[in-house]
Amino acid sequence: MSAREVPPKDEHRVAFDATIARRLWVYLAPHQRWVWISFGLLLFTSVLGLAQPFLMKLALDRYVAPTPEYAGDGSLDGFGWLLVVMFACALGELLGRAIQTYTLTLGGQNALLDLRLAVFRHLQRLSSSFFDRTPIGRLIGRVTTDIESLNEMFASGVVTILGDLVNMLAILGILFWMDWRLTLISLVAAPVLVLTTLWIRGRVRLAYQTMVTKRSAMNAYLHEQSAGMPLVQAFRREDRTRAAFDAINADLCEAQLGTVWWESVLSALTDMLSSVTMALILWYGGGLALKGLGMSELQADLAGAVTLGTLVAFLQYMDRFFGPLNELSLKYTVMQSAMTAAARIFGLLDQTAVTPEPDQPATPGPAAGAIRFEGVTFGYGEGTPVIHDLSFEVAPGERVAFVGATGAGKSTLLKLLTRLYDVDAGRITLDGFDVRELGVKDLRTRIGIVPQDVFLFSGNILENIRLGHPEITEDVARAAARDLHLERITDRLPGGLMEPVRERGSNLSSGERQLIAFARVLAVAPPVLALDEATSNVDSEMEHLLQEAVARVMQGRTSLIIAHRLSTIRDVDRIVVMHKGRLVEEGTHDELMAKRGFFWRLHQLQYAGSEDGGDA
């Protein structure tokens, strides 16, 4: 899949896929010891559970309703020991199941921890084109809802299903050994249950398909509307967005009710057939038990009778048989959802829209900051390119401004330089090396960007200056803040540099956020500086602070400045004028004004009050 293809949708459903199972095992394998311990405990507790009905049979046949050959043989000591063994089995089963559940969950949670990390790491490697085309709500759903579905599978999935199957086969073996005729009567309803389960299973699959699709749509809508809530409120769209959400919510509710309906039908059917089986056992087996009361063992065998203990054991074993059978029908839906979630997660991990790393990254020496665009052509998608055969050079330490109307492609230059996107034709070099030959991390370490819309993360101001760089000490970050006179802002805040930052920096003005972004760059000290409308839309006082910050940060650095306010670039070394993705003029401010060309017209329009704050 190319970097610009639209990611696949989420409607694909999976019942079971061996390939997906093997890929899941990759994450579970490092923690498999807990799985095997859990499986061993499951078998152990199953043995303890199967022993209890048989011990009950012995107690009834020997001590409660003994047949003539046992009459007078039973002693209270023997009965007491049976009770002790039964209690020990019940207690061992209880403790064993508790430990078994914990160990299975421990292994599953560790595997999911690794899987979440792998998904997040992959998201960090995906190119900007992928995020341009993929709703964020869908991606959040992969890391949260879909992985939670896998958690349910580990909690009540493959291991417990295998244990239930082994348990059911063992019960059938015991029942045939105890009385084959009564066993056949008990299994009369089994074919009906199997056929009906197969039929309902298809309905469950379709219901889950609809529910997952609707849930993904709701997550995407919620993220979009929450992020744009100030705009919704400003344009009084609350009623419309609420109505749209109500429709999406209702669709999801209907889809979830559909899954509950078919699960309920399957559970109710299993319970009904279990009750029918119990009634058959009581009808047929009860008659045999009454017939056998008072007979000797030989007479009972000749007459085809069963003991009271055998009848009670049958009832208990069949209850233990139908319990796992009922759970198996419910666990199928869990496995259905989990396998589909895994398919969606691995579909994301298989996305190839990543910024490719060179096989053997170049290792240039200390960066000087020489930049060269050679015949660069680029477009964001099919159709007309945004950049057309663009060529220019920026010398080390030179300050170059790029101006042009909205859509001229100015901001795209910085995205190509930092490889948020790769060129379609031509090449871009940094200090003589094609940027595609450099490691992405190394390339972006050499370029510091101050965007127009600064993004601040949760934490405090100082942490946002350091931005998670361990090499930037607190002293370095504070020094950068002092150099840019950031204390003029932070001194007004209760916490100073330690003032908490609200989501996306909503408690700071746009100019204050931009000043923090300048401090980030100064702390990192990259050889190349890229400013993307970094001083736009601020008041006069803040503009003065930002202009000082620009001058301080540009000292000794190659600087690329995307500018709309032409008054801010009078002192740069060179101005490059772009129009519809092409270089149409370049020179100093005075030279371009003297030409009375594109730059002069932009200057006239701006002073005429036709300023537009956007950019391509």
C-alpha cells in the first residue's frame, strides 16, 4: 500500500484466522509460562470438580441409601472421611480456579502491554499522509476498544475453551462408564443444541459486525466534535450536532441490542435444553432408581436398575456438562469480537504509509546548514502538484523568507525538508546529503521548527520547553526561557515556569505559546531554523517580544521563514516569492520592491488591508 492510499475500512469480520492467531502468539510467547501454568491449573481443578459428584455417589450408595450388600458395612468414620475429601476437593477447586484466572490474566495483560506499545510505536512512524486520511477516533479505538476485546479473549478465551472441552469429554466418559443407557437418554437434546448453535452463530457474527462498525463511527464523531466544540458553540450548532450524535448513538444502541438478543436466544436455548435433559434423566433414571431400591447388586444389574447415588451423580455431571456448553456458546462471541479486533489492529500495524528509513543512513559531520532544492515536484494526492520543479539554494547561516499568496506551497517546503512527506520528483539536500539518505531522527534533530499553531502537551511550561529531551537539562531550559524573556509571561502566573498547561495550552494565548515554541528551539540549538508564520496573529506587545525571540534564535543559524506579514521580513538576507508552487522572484526587500512584480503587488494588497492569514 502506498503512502497516499486511503486506509481500509473496518467492516471486515473474522471468525478465526490461523495467521492472526500466530501473530498474536508472537506477543504472548514471551509470557507463555503463565499460560501453561494456567492451563495446568485448569486441568487440575477440573479433576477436583469431576471427583465431587462421584464422591457424592459413594456417600449415597454406601451411607445414605445403601443397597442390601452395603447395609451395615458403612461406618460414620467412613462417611466423615468422604465428607472431608469432598470439602478438600471443593476448596482446592475454588483456590485453583482463583490462581488459574490470575495467572492467565497476568500473561494476557503482559502480552497486551507489549501490543499496545507496538501499536503506539507504529503510529509514531506513520507519515503525515496517513493521519491526513484517517479519523483520529478510529486510531484511538485501535489502542483502546480493540485491545480491550483481546483482553476479554485472554480472560475467557482459548485456554478456558480448551479446558471446557476437556472437561466435557471427561464427563461423557464418566457417564458412559456409569450407565450407557442413561447417558444416551441424556444426550437426546445434544444434536438439537449443536444445529441451533451453528445457525445462531451466523446471526451473532452479523450482529457484531454491525456493532463494531457503528462503534467506530461514534468514536470518530465524538473526537471530531469534542476537538471542535468551541467552533460548534460559536456558530450555535449544538442542536444539529446533538441530533447527529443522537442518530449515531441510536444506531449503536440498536446494534448492541441486536448482539444481546442473539446471545440471549443462545443462552436461553442452552438453559432450556439443559432443563429438558434433567427432566429426561429424572423420568427415566428415577424409574430405574426406584426399581433398584431394596434389590441386591446382582438383582439390580439383571433388572437394569440404577442406584440413587448414580442418579444424583448423573444430575450433577449433566449440570457440569451443560454449564461449560452454555459458556462455550457465549465465549464464541468473545472470540468472534477478539479475532476481528486483532484483524483491525494488525491491519493498522501492516500500514506501509511510513517514512522509510535508509538501509545504511549517511553519517555527515557537524551540520553547517546548507540547503538545496533540486527540481522538486510534489502533490498531496492525485491531481495537480502543489510544488512544480522548484530549485533554490540556502547558504549556511543565510536567512531566507518565503512569501506568496495562500496556496502557493510555502509551508509545504518545510514539510518536505523534514520528511513529513517525501518528494515525488527531484531531491532536497542538507549539507550535500539527500535528506532521504539521512536517518529520520538525525535529520529532524538538525532542524528546529516553530509552527504557526503551537501544540503544547499536558504538564508544565518547563516540561514543554524540554519536550521530553533527556539531554536538555532543567538549567538549559531555564536559560533558554531567560534568553527569550519568557519570565515576562511566567512571572504573571502563580506557578511560573512550573505552571500547569491545560489541554493544548488553552490557558495561554497564541503569542505565549509561540514564545514557548521559540524556547524549545533555543534549548535544542539546531543548526537549521524553520519558522512557519511564527509571529502572526499577535498583539503589538507580544509581537515585539516575538521579534526579539526571532532575532535571538536566528543568530548563527540557517533560517527559513514562512511569512505573511511582509513587515516582519525586511531585514532577512533574501526573499523568495512563490506563486502556485513555482519560484517567480527572489532578492532583497528593496530589490523586489524596485521590480514592481509579484512581491510589490503582495505588498500593495497587504497595505490595502487585504491580508489573509492562511497558508498552504
